[in-house]
Amino acid sequence: MASSSSPEHEYLTSKRRNYSGRGEENNFPLPELKAQQQSEADVESKLESPVGEPSHPHDEAEHFFDETRLTTNISSIALSSECSDLEMNLQRNQTLVGKLTLPAGKGEVSSWMKPEVYRAITKGDKDSFTSEDDKHSVLEQVSSRKKNTVLHVAASLGHYKLVEEILNRYPQLVKCKNSNDDLALHLAASAGHQSIVECILHHAKQHAGGQASGSGQLKIVIEEDNITASGNNGQLDILIEKNEEENTALHVAMKNQHYKLAKFLVEKNQEASVSLNQEKMSPLYMAAEAGRLELVNLMTANRRAKITDLKGKSLVHAAIKGRKRDVLDAVMRYQSTNLPTLVEGWCSLSIPFDEEFDEKGRTPLSFAASIGFLDGVRYFLNKTFKAAYTRDQNGFFPIHWASIRGHVNIIKVFLQRCPDSLELLNKQDQNILHVAAEIGKANVVLYILQMPEFEMLLNEKDVDGNTPLHLATEGGHPRVVSILAWNKRVKLELTNNKGLTAMDVALNYPQPTPSFKQRLTWMALGYASAPRAPQLSKSTIGEKTQSTGTKGENTQSTDTKGENTQSTDTNNSSKDRVETLLLVATLVATVTFAAGFTIPGGYNSSDPKQGMATLVQKHLFPVFLISNTIAMYSSIVVVVILIWAQLGDLSLVVASLKLAVPLLGISLTMVSLTFMAGVHMVVSNLNWLANFILITGSISLLALLVVFVPLFLPSSLNNHILQHILRYPLYLLILVIEWVTERKAHDDTEE
């Protein structure tokens, strides 16, 4: 008798292990009864035969499974030899094979599905399928990747007649799973084929009834060299059977929004309504989240809740997410009626709704306020005002969440029902204006500033001594900073616990190069004349230096290195900027010089005005010529200034840029005006086109001013008239930048 440790056995075993290591679990069924009764001599003779290389994939698979069957024979014989009674073991094996009524389970393949069979199923060709099945049984055939049986494939594609034919021939397939542990019922439910689902359930019931008097189904698995068999007496309820993700068919139907099918499945088996999957979500949770009142009522009617209701995600939060007040009311009634009667002594049963938290630690009212569910907020406040004063696990009250999300209408409801909720502070001692300013919710800030009774919030400090203006500055929200800084009730000179004013915070951004929004924030404070904090005296600095000793020297050395690096970066950046501006100014000078000698309309070629411009009498001709002249000379001046900037002195570079950038802005503006005037003169006989040129040019000039003016405006202004004049183009630029930023953030969120 061949030993289980023979080289042939080890080779075949290792090949089986390598195959199963492809990421799929492959357990092979017992060979047929005839193969099991082969003698030891037959087995040895087969092992001695050479192992060839199949030339075709299907031949290779068949050859591989033949080898596996041989290994199974050896394993069976080896196990029998260990028993004292060989005859008893042979009879036991015969009994097991006699009871085997199911094809291979998960990964237990007998043969790959033939192309002809697969093609017939996908086309729904019943005649071709039956013809192939008559030639060779398709019971044990599965697809190569997902191990789908013929029933899986037909059910997923919705071929009703073919499904019915398959079930008439092989009703046991209703209980077979693929590599994802999906029954055919799961795939039919996923595709929303209700007729297929009904057909599968009908045959499952009939098949279970036919097996009731027998000894039940067996699942036979070969794992390494061990053969195991397990039985399942009685009817297997496939409606509560779960796949790899622990989803029932009802889960799958709800996920794919097949609500009519979901209703049918609930009517068939209500127990699946509270079954939890890997995400701790039940179909009842999904129905509440989708706002399907009919399904929620059906799932919660005439039944007692199960303990799984408490272990999954909060049903109340799911109903809030659905934004349907009637669904929320149904869930609240369900929980208040059923949950207290679940398990005697269960400590969490008495938890009120305002102390129930979702996965992010929010109470139902906090969650409703955060998503802007106005009806939900009113619903909870009608039940009890206590919910408005319940802090969630993040340290926020519901009104804070409304402020964070920018829901002014929710804030108004809170202040109408609970006026003193205005004073509520989170764990950082921040009020609603703090959190709105920190997040950058300008609409909330504007609403609070419009209400005189909210004045106490404007300069209130949090645990770090930061006012709302400090937090808005630190977050880089120029619009909020501009709104707060221009309000006379906001004190710009207040310092936080670090002794920094809002302007100090703006000048101490951690990034080496501040972002454009941070620059706008700094400019907004500068235009409002926001002060810096008084500097420390030299004596104080000296005392600190003496007390630090050697450590202070090391720190000073490190600071010096950092300053040198920063200075080098600044020089390189300034040099690049000078070169770029010099190139632009040169191009403008060249273009405007050429435009001065190529007058629109040309020149007169006859006396008495020979050589004069033909369009000199047009009212826009002076505009063309004057703007072109200004553009040319200003660009030439810019070129000369930037030549001085290339001498390398950093202070000279800064001074040159301060002068060159405004002049270049004027030059570009005049070039735009020159083009508009020249084209308008040429097409002035066609009124609609001339007007179009005029309107388009005017809009472009305005856009150019809005974008370019802040680049050369001074960082701070002491002249109140200039402050009021220039704040508007700055604020307009801030609005444009914030709109673009919000659009980009919205697109990123959708992706």
C-alpha cells in the first residue's frame, strides 16, 4: 500500500497547496464511490504512470483534478489503515458518499464550467443548456474566478425560464455558494430580479420538504490530508444565510435600492430585518437611512426587537440621515416600545435618545443640527429641551454643530427655543462664534454680528486666550477676518495667552511661504489697521538669555542657520520674480511701440491730410492713443527699475518691486484699454458688435483691477479714506478666491 509520505503523494499535495495559494480557498470533493473502492494495486499503478503536461487549459484542469482524486484516495486509505476495523471505515465512506447530494461548496470544484455551457446561460438559451447538460451533467461545473454555479450565473442575469429548468433538474443548487459565499439568491436580489427570487424560494422550500425525512445535507471538505463531513438536519433558511460580507439577501436588495423586492423578502422572513452585516448595519437601519417609511413600518410591525438591534449602528441616526420626519417618528416609537423589554437587566436599555451616540460620537440632536435637518431638530426639541444642553463625546453641544456646518436657520431655532444656549461652551471654552470663525463660516459670523444681544461673544476668549478673530486669522479665512476686523465692536488689540494679537498670528504662519489666502488675511488686517503686540523690552530678553546659558547659545546658533537659509530662499524668490516681471514689461513695451505706428484704419494718402490717421475724428481715437502712450512709457520705466533690482541688494530689490509692480499694473490696464478702443473704432459701423466689444472690454478691465490691484497695494493704510476705498476691491477678490476654493473642495468631496 502506498504510504502517505511517498514522493508522489508529497508532489501532488504540494501542487494542491500551490493552487490554493492563488488567493482562493479550494477544497475538493470526495471521488465517486467507484474510485473509492479501487484496490491498492490500482492506486499504485496510477501513481507509477508519468505525469504529462496538458496542452489545453481545460485539459490541464481535468488532469489536475484527476491527480487530486488520486490524492484523496490515498488519504482515505491512509485514514482507514489507522483504524482497527478496516471494514467499518469502508462502510462509513460508502455511507458518506451515498448521502452526498450537493455539488461542490465554496471552492470545492469538480470541473470548470465549459464555454458552451457558460455561453448558453449568458444568452438564456434553454435548449442549448439542456443539450449540454444531457451530454454531461453541469451540476458540479463552476466558473473559474468566482466559482459560480450554473444557477448563480442564470439568476444574476435574470433568465427566469433557465433558472426554473436548472432548479427542476438540480434543486440542491439553491444552497450552493460561490467564492464570496453568495447564494444564487444573493445575486438575484442584487440584480433586483424578483421573479427569480420567488422561483428560488419556491424550489428551496420544496427541496427542504423532500429532505426533511432524510438524514440531512452533508458538507464534505478535504483540507490537506483530513477529510471532514458535517450534517445539517432540517430546512436551511436561505433568507437569513449570509455571504462573505455577512449580508443577507435582504441586505443586498436594500443596498441596491430594490425596495419592492425588499418588501417581498421582509414579508417572507422578518427575522432578517435586524440581522447585522460586517458594517454593523441591519436592513432596518438601511430602510431608515433611505427614508422608506413603508419598509420601516413593515420591519418593525408585530414583532419584538432582538438584541442585535442594540449592537448595530443607531437606528435614530439612520432615520435622521434619511431626513424624513415620519420615518424618524416611526423609529423613535419602535425603540421606545420594544427596546425596554429586550433583556431583563440590560444596562443600556434605559439610555434616552439624547445620550445615544453615533460612530462619530454625536447625539441625535447634534447629528440633525450638523446635517441641517430642520424638522428633526424641531422634533427633538419638542420632546425635551434637555437635548439642547447635552454635550456629545466630542465636547460640542448641538448648537455648536449647527455653527460648524453654517446652518443659520438651525441656530435661529435653538435660540428661539433655548435662548441661553448662546452661552454654551465646548471643551475648549469656545462659543458658537469661535467655532464658526475657526471653520470659516462667514454666514454665521454675519448673522451674529447683526444681533446686538450677541455682542458679548465678539471678544470672548477660549481656553488659549484666542478671540474669534484670532481663530479666523490662524485658520486663514480672509473673508471672516475682514468681516470681524471692520466691525467697530471687535477689539483688534486683544492678545491671547501667548501675547499675540491677530496681526501677530498672521505674521507667524508656520509655512515658509504663506498661501494666497493667508496673504489676503494679512492684508485684510492691515487695511483695518490691526496693531501688533508691544515688543518685549531688551532687559527682559537679556534676562531670558542669561538664564538659558549654553542652551541659549545653541539656540541662537540654530536660529542663525535658519535665518541664513531663509535669506537665501528669499533672494532666490526675489530674483525669479524680478526676471519674470522684466520679461513681461519688455513684451508690453514692444507691443505698445508697434501699436503706435499701426494706427487702426490706417493713414490718409492724399492732400490736404496726407499722412494723418483716417479715424482721428472718432471719439475713441484719443482714448486709444493716450492709453497706448501711457502703457509704453510705464513699461519702459518698469524695465529700467528692474534693471536696478538686479544689482543683488535685497533692500533695493524690495524697493524696486514696490515701485515696479504698480507701474506694470497700470501698463497692463492701459494695454487692455488700447485694444478695446482700437477694435471698437474699426467695427463702429456695426452697432451690436461694437457694443459687444465695449461691454466685454469693460468687464475684463474690472476683473483685471480686482485681481491685480491687491498685488501692489500697501499692506497697511493709515489714511481712513483710502482704507474705505480700497477695502472693497480687496473684499471682492476675497469673495472670488473663496468661491473657487469652495468649488474645488466640493469637487474633491464628491470624488
